[in-house]
Amino acid sequence: MNEHIQSFLSFLEAEKKYAENTLAAYQNDLSQFYQYVRKENGKKVDGWNEVNKRVITDYIDHLKNSTYTSSTVARKVAAIKSFFHFLVAEGHISEDPTYTLDSPKVKKRLPKAISPTEVERILQAPAEETGPKAQRDLALLELLYASGMRVTELVSLDISDVGIDSATSGSIRVRGKRANKEREIPLTGSVVQTLKNYINVGREQLIHDPNEPALFLNNRGQRLTRQGLWLIIKHYVESAGVSSEVTPHTLRHSFAAHKLSQGRSLQDIQKLLGHANISTTQVYAHLNQDGEK
């Protein structure tokens, strides 16, 4: 049974071009379901053809009675449904037990954003410190807010993705959630000079291997991780004395909300954020002019 999960993951990677984090989420969700089917539902199951709708609905009830949010439960169910669609398409099972299964309803929440004043306080916080790490932190914080890119996209950036045309003009090439989807984001203003200073000075002091392609480096001269970025953001939020809840995605949400309040169109924001559907971008229209709920 586990080999079918691995085949499905290979399909998502090769055919759907799903990103590494998305594949990891699918693997985690399906492995958890596999363990439930094999051990926790009280009946020994030797193949996916023995898994019926009742087993799946019992599993969903199990998830709902746990500490998972409604969005997490919905994601796990979506993974299971996609997996069974694959099994039918590949001829491993004859009927799809999820065919008439309703997906759990998820309460839509407005994205959380902070005011321009709070953003400015966070961006100014690295200036209180010195050294290559402070230069790196200022560059990544400014870039997050100036571009609106996702956290995964930022830590995936290579030095070759940066194009600096002048002291106040440049661009950044961003690889999206899917491996074959790229977009170019124009950069203007202080973020260009901040990036240039980091690349020419701070990064040179952090790097250990001259062939390291990553733009943002950790203390070991290796690519900064998502967790490392979160710790950096948390540090400067505390240093700036910002009491609002701030996550790595908050600067992305604030970027979108503030751009809209400045008169940019939803279509412009959609392109900059890399949203496939305009409906995803429309939620920002419900935020007020300060970018707050």
C-alpha cells in the first residue's frame, strides 16, 4: 500500500511539477491516513481496494476530534481524494470511495496585515544592530515587504535571481509554488541599495563556499531555512515593540493590502503575488486602508 503512495508522489513531482514543500505535505497527510487504515480503525486492511467510504468518513471524524484546524482537515481530505483519483486512473482500484464524499467546509478568514507604521518599525529594527547578519536581515525584511513574495520563495532565491540595474532600480526572478512557474518582480527605491550592500558586503562575510548559489545565507554559509527566517522575523518584531501578531506571511499580506490602498489594481497585485486565480487576491479588498482587519 505504501508503494502506491510513493508512486503518487512521483506522479505529482514529475507530471504536476509540485514544489518540495507541497510534496512533503502530501506525503505527511497520506502517511498519516495509511497508518490509521492499517492500525487504528480496528480492522486489518491489506489493500486500498478494501478502503471504503465509511473508513474515510471515520478518519475524517477522527481528525475533527483532534486539535487540527478546519483548514488542515480540509487539506488532508483533499490529499486523500486526489490519491484515490490517481489509484483509479492507474487501474489499482476499480471504484473511487471518495467520489461522493463532501469536502469539509472551511471558514474563510481575512489575511492578517499590519499598519504601514508597524511595518516601518520592523524594517528599521536591524539598523540598531551591526555586522553581516544585520545587513542580511535588513535586506530580506525589506525584500519581503517590497515584493510580497512567499517565505518559501524568498529562501529559495539564488544570487543569480537578482538583477540590479542602478542604485534605485532592479528586479528579482521568483520561482512559484510549482517548479515550472516563474515571475519577475520589479524593485525600486531603498530595497535595491539594501540588497546591493548585502550582496557586496554582508553576504561576502557569511559565505564559506564561493560556489554557494543561495542569496540569503545562515551562520554556516548555507541557504537560510524557513525556520531560520521565522526566527529572524520574530526577533525584530520583538525588538521593534510591535504587539500585533506577525508571522512570516504577515509582510506579504501587508504588501498586498497597502498596495491596494495606494490605488494598485487587483490584477496588478495578483501578478505580483503569483496568484493563479483573481479570487484569491480579492480577499485583500476587504481590508481597510491601514491594511488591518
